[in-house]
Amino acid sequence: MKKISTLFLALFLALLAGSIWSQRSPEPRADKPVEPRLITPRGALPEPERAMVNLFDQTAPSVAYITTESLVRQGFFGEDVGISQGAGSGFVWDAKGHVVTNNHVVANAQKVLVRLDAGKEPLAARVVGRAPQYDLAVVQLIQVPPNLKPIPLGASRDLKVGQSVIAIGNPFGLSRTLTTGIISALDRYLPTQDYAEISGAIQTDAAINPGNSGGPLLDSAGRLIGVNTAIRSSSGSSAGVGFAIPADLVNRVVPQLIARGVASIPGIGARYIDPGLVARNNIKGVVMDSVVRGTPADEAGLQPYSRRTGELGDVITAVNGRTTDTLSTFVAELDRVGVGNTAELTVIRGKAERKEKVRVIDLNRR
């Protein structure tokens, strides 16, 4: 029995020694040169890829990385003042140093910096005009560098679903990022503020993330067809549903912002009942709270809600035959008609329906 135990002990020690020996580094060998692998020639890029590379090279210098600083009140009584920083995208509009972005990028900003060339110092800019109802704004470089290159302007009225699109911006602060996709849908409504909606918004599956706001949406010819402004996602990141303000609207609003700092607000001269209250009472249409004397609404004899009797007055249900069951769609339809033109309103009072022709005016000029 003792001999067997000794035998097992000797066997165990031998195995242990072998294991330790096997873990020792191998004996050094004489250095032998190892040649790197040969690179396989790639060949010319196919035409679609060459076109995409050229488009980016031509457009990227016109895309801006915008950073802002705003003063914010802090503390329980707002007694302390802090600084809030923000970032977004934009693009060169003209050689005078005007840069277009989203209103929400520069709203309340006390300081705006614009970086056009990667690696160079950002340029100071000032806000020259904002249109919150369209989520558009224009800033101007205080010192305009030479050879600014505006992005070519395209049209949005002739876009087709399925058309290729390119978005360039600064998602999550990553400058000059290109994403591609298609137009997923047209004529979407995009909420902004004060019950307004942007009509004709472009829906795309090109990746749009925080920081892309205000950047250009381009067609395959490198023309501006929209301004990226929003995503629809529970996580706040791209989920294949992004939206852009259409170029035709941008081309109407931006010159007004440059010229006078504000954009026209189409209206008829009425104030409206809160749409949430209207919806809770199962009313389909726009209910007026009051009508301003001397305006087109007053001239057409439109009657607002009466607090004395509780009568709804005239409920506007359509503009030029297009249903306006909410205030936001009504505002969008007036914008579609345009300032200075005439809209035909479908109006219901009690159970009687009638048509009224009303001139659309600019509420910013009253």
C-alpha cells in the first residue's frame, strides 16, 4: 500500500513539473523578417459612390456646427444665474454670412458661435431673425470670411416618395456627419408652437439624431430640399422616422427673417379657444374666442363664442375644402393659402353650414 501511494505521488509530481515546464516561454529564436501582406488593389469606385463622395466634398464646407450659450435662472426662487450650453447644425445661405438653422437651436441664446471648417476657430454670430411658428432662424457671422459657398437651393413641391436624400449635420457633436436614405412620405404635419404646424413636412429614414437639427437635407444633385428638424422616437435617437421643413417654405421664410427679423403669420383676425378644451367637448373644428374689429374675420361677419349665452358661434371646419378639425390644421391651411390671398371657409353655426370668403392677412403687420 505504501509503494502504491509513493508511486501516485511520484506520478503527480511529474505531471505538475510538466505543466509548469509547458508554461515557460519558448526558447528565443533568431529574428526572421515577416513580410506584410500585399494590398489588393481596390480599383475605381463605382459611379454612385463617386457621386456621393463628390457631393459630400462639395457640400460639407457649407454646413455649420452651431454652439450657443444661454443664461438660465436656478435655485428655488430663481435667485442664481447659470449658463446653459446647446448645439446644433446649420448651413450657409448666402455670401453675406447668413446661416440658416432651427429656431429651437438658437432660442434664448446670448452667445452664438459658428464653426464652418473643422479644426478652425468658431466664428461669432448674431441672431438676425426667428420664426418660432416655422422652427426656422437666421444668424449672421459678425466677420464674414471670404469665399463662403451657399448650398444650391432646390424645390420641394416636385419631390417623390422613394427619392434618395442625404442629411449632413453634427449629431451628438460629431461634426460633418453624412447619412443617407429616401423620402419616406410627403405632406406630413410637423407641430411647432402656439398650436401651429408646418404643413408639407418631409419624412425621411435618413438617420437624424440630436445635433442634426438645422442641418440640410439634400437631393442626389446636392440641392437643398429641406431643413432637418425633428425625429420621432421614444429613445430620442434615430428610429428611421425623421422630419424636415420643406425647401419651398424655407425659401419664403428666410428672406423675410433677413429683411425684417420676423416672418409673416397668416391669419384672419380672430383669437381662438384653447384647442384642448374644444377637443374635450368633442367639437370638430375651430372655435373663435373673439374677432378683432376691422379685420377680414370681422368684415365677413364671423361670430365668436359667446360667454354670456354659451353659444359656440361660427365653427370653422374647412379651408378651401380641406378639413380643419383642429386649430393646428387651420393655421397650416391658412399658411398654404398665403398672405394676401383669399380663403374660402366652411363655417357651421348651429346646424346650418355656409361658405365665407375671407382675405388672409399678416398678423405680424397689424
